[in-house]
Amino acid sequence: MNPSPPVIDVTGLTKVFGHKTVVDHLDMQVGRGEIYGFLGPNGSGKTTFIRMLCGLLRPDDGQGTCLGFDVRTQAELIKPHVGYMSQKFSLYDDMTVRENLDFISRMYGVANRSAAIDRTIGRMNLGRFRDQLAGTLSGGWKQRLALSACMIHEPQLLLLDEPTAGVDPMARRDFWDEVHKLAGEGITALISTHYMDEAERCHRLAYIAYGHLLATGTVAQVVAAEGLVTYEIAGPQLYGLIDRLRGLPGVEQVVAFGITLHVSGREADVLAHSLAPYAAPPLTLRQIPSNLEEVFISLMRKAVT
Amino acid sequence: MARIVTFSLIRFAAMVSKEFTQMRRDRVTFGMMVGIPLLQLILFGYAINSDPKNLPTAILDNDRSVFSRDMAMAMQNSSYFKFTQAIGTEAEADELLRLGRIQFVVTFPVNFGRDLARGDRPVVLLEADATDPSATSNAVSAIRQAATDAFTRDLTGPLIALRPANGPVELRLHARYNPEAVTQYNIVPGLMGVVLTMTLVIITSLAITRERERGTMENLLITPVRPVEVLLGKMLPYIVVGYIQMGLIIIAAMTLFKVPVIGSLPLLFLVSFPFIAANLGVGITFSTIAQNQLQAVQMSFFFFLPSILLSGFMFPFQGMPEWAQWIGSVLPLTHYLRVVRGIVLKGNTFVDIAPHMWPIGLFLFASLGLGIKRYRQTLD
């Protein structure tokens, strides 16, 4: 799909804090214009990995390039071309929207600063907050401002660390529309998230847990690779069933999904046999496609055991 | 509506144990809690002496007789005076006092011994650097005693009649630079150094810590900005603040306290630059060490306490034991106080104060160098 060299191309990237290996020999290749979703439980090393890519942390092992520059030795050359959005709002609360953008664009030496700021403010609809202190913005608008700040210098790569945490669905949708627009312009984005709907909007995914890469590929590839079979049970008095189902052979997950239960397992035959008794009325049983969340939880359980 | 006002011992105990847990985690705060009282105890208990002894004294002996030597010996025995040099001329005495090398000059006139033997009550002149009145007052009363004691032994037998009721010698005291011994003349110029030290160290120590605590450091580090740009960019505004503070204190000193400004104010402003920068360097270094703003403030106090107590601001420098003087000599405030008092009260010129400038400069480079070295360009 893209013949140009990958924007991110790292192998064996490792970070150790004290005695804890937070990122353990991780490989990743991301092509130009790709939206790459980065998923995994809390503390799985996503933030650490992203920080290593842009020079905020020094890798303890491994090598590779980001935008063609060595991640170990050329952090200073990578920085000007990367837009990084940290998990926590990290602009100045006590400065206005405009002052923040002005400061950031000065830091990057943006040409025609005033025009660039106006353009960004216009594009992100921040006009009416222009002179408002950043600290007084609501979560969604703070996140828009942070995104504005990380693209004002027209970076080639966006590293977004849980950019939509705590933001309402409407603002999240706007945000993703913006990311897709940028990808259309050839900008690459690596985005970490906990939201499954967001994962599904990515071109490709990587799932990491406890520092290890567990799965990569498109949503369909990741789901297929796990080989998880899922049944839906509907009927009355389902809560009483949950514990009973969990003890059955072949059953790996039982999740209440509204008024139904989703029961998943990787051993299709064993699972089918175990669930057979629950097909009788008043219950109904049917096989459904496994969703991403079930796949991820399955991946995570495997990583623990 | 029923309000629950009962006191729960369980909740209370949980609260207490939580506080202790957090206290234990916050190593710096814990260290300060132990360190500050110990430091105060040591400084107040051992280092500070409001009755300073062994004050450096120069002797100008125009008589060189057994009597002048006896009196000098008696002065030394009083333990208030320590003769550090013998000089030959009045000009040398002036020079040493002006530079603050010595606290006193004692002058014996020609024919001191002869006049004494004749019962003519010769005049002994004691010139004191009175910029800090508390350093001299006890020594002055000691010399009176010394004069009496010295000659009770000599004036015996046939000379016993020479012991006049009002003492064998006439003591004349010249309190130089601050003849009325107005404490404010000493305190107010010194206060300038103290205020600069306190405010500048605290403000800059918060500068980087605040960025880290609020999470804005991450955003700053991701930009191509260089450490020196960050550090100097944070220092420059406070240099301006420092000069504004200086201006205010000088105006107050001249108008409210009527402190006579003898030396050159432009010189004072010029030579204050390294001092201001040195304090900012300390603050910057603290801010690279402190985990949060509270720790930064605590560290600032840790620096401020010896600065105020061992610099000669509150208590006479010469009166402190040698180890305390040694610590004091490292601190920029100690040298800056001599510079300020020298310029304001004694009319010192640049050449006079130059010996106090290089320790400040050295401190500046050390603190700033440490700050830059410790400043991390990564979040590691």
C-alpha cells in the first residue's frame, strides 16, 4: 500500500525502570499515512513505548528509526517533526489558548506564526476560546487545544497517548474525523486508547500487555488470529447463570452484555458441548462473532498465565 | 436531619497511619523535619555568638615599651582581641579597617610608657569598625578592664601612687563608619542581601518543579528547546525581579531609615549581578532535585537558614567558631554583605570589594553548572 520506508521502524525496544521491565523487546513498523492503534491494559508500557519513540525516554535496549532518524542517538532530529500529545493535559493552565499556541509555535520556530495560529484556531473551531485561560476549558476543548498544539508545526508523525480519555462521544468523533483528515494528508498517527470503537477506526492495531506485543494487524486479522468462539445466551434470570457458566470446561469468559450473556472460549468443540444444556427454553443460545474486547481480554489473560 | 458527630477511633487511626505512610514516602520532607531542627540547634547553639571574641585587631605601637606590650598582652588575655598584625602607619590602619580585614586598630602613642610612669594618663586610641555595633560593644568594655589590669602589676612599690582613681591610661574610642552605633545602618543594607537570597532562591526553585508537577514539563521536553534555553529563560525574568527588589530596599534604606549611602550606587547595582545570578543558580539546582513544589520550598529554607545565621547578617561573623566561619565563607550572602556594607557604609571602591567578588562568582558557576548538569532532557 505504501512503498515509502516506514515512519516508525523499531526492533527490540526495551525499557527497564529499576527491576521492572516495562517494555520488553518490542518491534513495530508503521507506514506513512497510517493510523496505528495502540492498545493494552493500564501499565502495559504504551506510554513508555511512545515516549521512547520521540526521545522523552532513552531506550535501554533495541534499535530503530523514527522518521528515518535513530531513536537512540538522534532524538533532537526527531523532535521537530513529531507532534506528541501526552495522556495528561500538559499545556499551561494559566495561559490563554492563543498564548499557549504562540508559545508552542515559537518553540518549534514556526514560520508566519500569527497566520499559523489563526489557521489552527480556525481549523479546530477554537475561535471563541481564543482568549480564555486553558485551565478553564472543558475536557473536550482542552483535548482539542492539545491536538492543535501538537500539529501547529505541521509534524509528519503524531504520537497521541490516550488523547480521548474522559472525552464525550461527540468530541471523540470530531477528534477522530480530524485524525483521519490528517492521515489523508499523509500524516502518520500512533494512537493509544482503551476504547474499542476507537480501535476499530484504526488502520492497524497493536496490542501489548506487560511489555510484550501480543497481536498486530487489522481489526479482522487480530480477531481471526485469536480464534475465539463466542455464544450469546438470552433469557430470564441470567445473573444466576454467570458463576455456573464460568466453571464449565472450555468457558474462558462470561460477560453480561445488557440483557444477554456473552460466553467465549478458544476450544470451539468443548465450549459447544458445555453450553449445549443452556439452549433449552426459556434460554436461547446462538453463536455470534467475537468482538474486539473479548479478543483483547482473552489476549490479556493469556499474557498473565 | 441526623448528623453523625461521633468520633471514630478507627477512622482517626486510619488517618494517622496514612499520614505516617505518606511522610515516610516523602523522603525529602522527612529529611527536612529532622534536618531543620538539628541545623537550627547546631547553628544557634554552637555557631552563633552574640559576645564575639578573638576579634582580629591590628596594633600600631609607636612606643614599643614594656608598658605598651603589657597592655597589649592584657588585651589579648581578655580574649576579645586577637592581634593579627602589627602596622606602622595610620594609613595602613585605615586601609585594613576599610577593607574589613580587621575589627579594631589599637594605637599606642609615642612616649606611652614615659607618660604612664609620670602619671600623665597617656591616650590609647581604639578604632573600631562599628558597621556591626554588636561586634564591638563587649570588646570595648574589655579594653577598659585590660588597661587597669595591665598596670596594677607594674605600678607597685614606689609607683603605686600612679594608680589614679580613673585608670592609668585614657581610652579614646573611635567608632568608625557608624559612629552612633545605629543598628539599622548595619541591618538595612544587609537586609538587601537577605531578601534577595530568600525570594530568589524560592522563586526559581519552584520554576522547574512547577513544570514537572503540573505535567507541562513533558510538553516542554518534546519541543526542540535546549536545556540552557530553558534555564536561562527562567532566570532572566527573576534577575529583573531581583533588581526591582534592590531598588525598593535602597529607597527604603535612604528614606525610612536614613542610612547614609557613602559609596557608588551604580557600582552596587553592577556588582549585585553575580550575587543575584548565584542565588538563581541555587534555586535552579534545587528545582532539578525536588520532586514537587513543597520540597523545593523546603530546600530553599535549608539553604536560607545557614545563609541568614552564618553570613554575619544577624550575628558578628568574627564571633563564630572557625568551622562556622568556614561554612559561612562558602555562602554568597556572606561575601555580598561585606560588599554591600563596604559600598554603602564605607564608600568602598571596586578594587576594595574585588576580594569578595570571586567567591560569589565561583559559587555562581558551581551552582549554575550543577543545575545545568542535573537538568534532564528526558523523563528518565
